[in-house]
Amino acid sequence: MATPLTADELLAALRAEGVRVVEYGSWRTHDRAGHGAWGPINGVMIHHTVSSGTDSSVELCYDGYAELPGPLCHGVIAKDGTVYLISAGRANHAGAGDSDVLAAVVAEQSLPEPSEMNADGNARFYGFECVNLGNGADPWPDAQLDAIERAAAAICRAYGWSAASVIGHKEWTDTKTDPRGFSMQTMRERIDRRLATKAGKPVPTPAYEPFPGVEFFKSYPRSPIVTAMGRRLVEEGCSAYHSGPGPQWTTADAQSFRRWQQKLGDAPQFCDGIPGRRQWDALKVPKV
């Protein structure tokens, strides 16, 4: 049974992981005490704010609004990678979710699809709101993704957890879509790579295939890059293959990549099965 970190412990863990932290307002005592339990702690939950602008997003998450009082998370992760701490206690970020998902997080096992709302996530998860419109088109800068990785890894390291203890809000309840625009599975892989190193040390960057360009795919290429891409799509649960994947670009490749575009939450006009640079980079195809 994991007890919550103190404010000092949380701050120290984040800084040890190389997170750039801003202590915002009275974050150490700003919480929802008296409105439910805080602990035992079992994981970290990632959200998007559905807002733009750092100052206004941080203020919103700190104060909340009429229907949902703040704090709305423990930290706000800006697009430049800065983490604004706004709470060290219970926060209104997760709400009700599926107890089967909670059990899987506790056991660090594969997540089931959420279908019920019978567990209090505000008691069990640290929450990070990431500044993003959540429309599938708003970009996720590398600095912001790096900060998500570091912040989640810091808490996992403090408790001795693996990245299986890190989930997206959409994995907690089927009433939410956040975070939209990157793969939580890929993020968990990044976190686990970081946890394999010492805190604060740089993480080896895997070698990924650079984006070969839109015209490459429109020419119906035959290339080992296509095979590598197909294998990643299968790993992400986006397969439309009857057999394969193989080196020849086919309609099955396009259908599979379209599923990846949809998984990223992209708008329909960007889900045509032809890889764009952002979508390709998010897939992280190993170098061949």
C-alpha cells in the first residue's frame, strides 16, 4: 500500500529526474481535503487541458470552475516542458473510472477496456494536465513529451513502479478521450527506458526511421521500411492485414495506417492512410 509523497518528496523526485519545475501559488496545501480519500496511491494519469496558453491553463487547473473546483491536477505540463506544481494532495482530475482498470494498474498488467465507473481515481492517481487543445491537430512538442516522460518516471521511480502504472484518462473511463495526439503505449515504452537508467541521466535515443515523405508512400513503394512500419502498426493494435505485413505497400498498409491516424485522434481529413510527418514520427518505426 503506497502512501502519498509529501510535497517535499514530490518536488525532489521531479527535480532528480531533470524536470523543470515551477512551484505555483500555495500548491503544497492546495487540495480537496475533506472531499474524499487521498491514497493509497497506485499510479499516474495523463490528461490534456483542452485549452491553449500556459498562464491561463495553469490558472484554470489551479482554480477550477463552478462545476468542478480546483485543483484539477497535481501538475500542469506546458508546451515548453515546464511543469507547474499546483497540488500535493487530492485533486479533481480523474473522477470515477473502472475498478478493473485500477486492479490492472495495481498488478501492472495489460489494461482492460474501461466500461464501468465504480472506482475513485482522485484517491488513487497523481494527475498531470498537459496544455493541448485535444483536437488531434494541436502539436505535442518534443519538450512537452519529454516532460511527460520525466514527470511520470519520477513518480514511478519513487515508488518502484514500472511504466505499467502510468495511464491516460481515456484508459480509465470510456467517457474521456485524453490524451489525444500521441500513443500512451509509446509513452510507456519511453518511461520504461528512462527507468532503466539512473535518475537524471540521459536516456539512449533509439534509432528510428526518418520520415521518407508523402510521395514515397503515394508511389506504392517496395521497401523494408514498409515492413518495419507494418510491424509497428501491428504492435499498436492497428492491423488491417490478412497476411504480412510485407515490403510491398498495399491497401492493407494504408488501411492499417488509417487506423493509427484514428488512434492518434486526428480529424477525419487527416485520416487518409497516407503517413504525414507528425503521424510517422509518433509511430517510431525502428531503423532498418
